Amino acid sequence: MPDEELNRAATRIAALALSEDLGEEGDITSKAIFGPEAGGAARVTVNEPCTISGIAAAEEVCRQVDPALACLPLVMDAQTVPAGTEVIHIEGSLLAILAAERTLLNFLSRLSGVATEAARYAAKLKGTSCRVAATRKTSPGLRLLEKKAVADGGGIPHRSGLYDAVLIKDNHIAAAGGAGAAVEAVRGALGTSVEIEVEVESAAQLSEALEAGATQVLLDNMAPDEVHACVELAAGRAVVEASGGIGLDNIRDYAEAGADIISVGAITRDATGIDFSLEVEP
């Protein structure tokens, strides 16, 4: 996804997150203890092994709190680091550092958690041509940043939303009267060159989608042997994606069954946050 789009997303969500934490009064505790002239420095450290994501969001938080804050990243997104690694060093106004602390850590925790989970799945596919993909099961407002985190972990973002790729799902098929009718309707509205993915639940639906000209098929909630049969039926006519009921324990089975892409909602839905801390230096 374009850097400009990511930057806009980071700017928007950082502003919202800071407004939640600071309100209109700001950090009343720190302002009661320290004056605006107090300077300081802080180390942001990760306390467990992980794959890093969210550095740009952390920098944006610092910029919005105080453009004069010096926020120096010491690692890059997509980098795997051990526990105890200092990832960012910050210098400037002590009030600004303390105001940025929790929001900055929240972004790093969430996004590095997603990247680390994506890396676990990607590792299961090493040696195959299959790729693991994100879904739209993302945190509201954080989608583009979480999709970027999936890519940092070695996965692929998949579509960003309903606006940038066609995916005909079960409800579309039911309401349109079949996969073929839905594909024909999309072709009529968007043109013959548009890429169309169709969700299918059976070999019969797969055949219908392929005959209608689908360029990608999503095999929903099929066992690995069913996926293998569908891959043979598709015979290279469409990209084959598998989804539903797939986790770390069985993702390799689906790759070996011949799926080109495996989409896993748990990467973003169930990712556990990574423990980061910010410590002001004496």
C-alpha cells in the first residue's frame, strides 16, 4: 500500500488516540510536578522477542505531542529483535515525553503483536510457494496499520477494504441467484478487465465460478483434501485461496494441498500485544 496512504492513516489515528488520553487538560499529574522547562530523555525497550512494527506511528505520536521532540528509532519495522532491545530513544521536553508515553507504547504493542503473529504463520509456510494473508478482521480505525504489520511479519495484506478489490461472497451469491450471475453482474458494472474473486463452498460452485470467468477463488471452510481436489479442478485457471478453520497447527497442510494463498483472520483478530516499556533516564 502507498506510503502516503499509510502516513495519512497514522496521522489520523494518532490524533484520535492522543485525544482519548490527553483530553482537553493534558497530563494533569505531570504538569503538577514538572515545569515546561524540564528536559529529559527516555528509552523505549521491548521486553520480549518479537517482530517490530509501528515505528512510524510512534514517531507520529511524538511529532503531534511536540514537534521539537527528538524521536530516534534504533530498529526498523519487520526487524526481529530479542528481549531487552532498545527500539527508540527520545529526548526533549519531559512533559511531552510523558504525554506521549502510553499512546506510543500502545501502537508499538498492538502492531508488533500483529507482525509477530504474522511471522509465526509465515514461518510455517517456508519452503512452499504459498503465502499467508490478512483479512478484514482488523481493529476499527487501525486497518491500514495492521495490514502493514502483517506485511512486516512476512504476510500479504490482501485487499484493504470493500473499495479496492472485488470479492463475491456467500451473501452476494445468495441474493444474485448464483455465483455465475454475480460474476456477470460485476463484469457488466465494472468492465471485462476487472479481477474477480469468488467465495465458493463446493466443487460445483467452483466450477460455476470458473466458467463465469473468476480470476481468483476463495475456498471457504474446506478440509485440506477438499482443497487439493479443488486445486486440481481449477487447473491453474484461477488463483486459489483457502480460508476458514486454519491455524498454526494445520496451515502447512493447506499449503501442501496446493493453495496459493491462505487467509487467516486470527493474525489480526487474536494477536497478543507485545510488552514494551518507556523509562525516563535519570
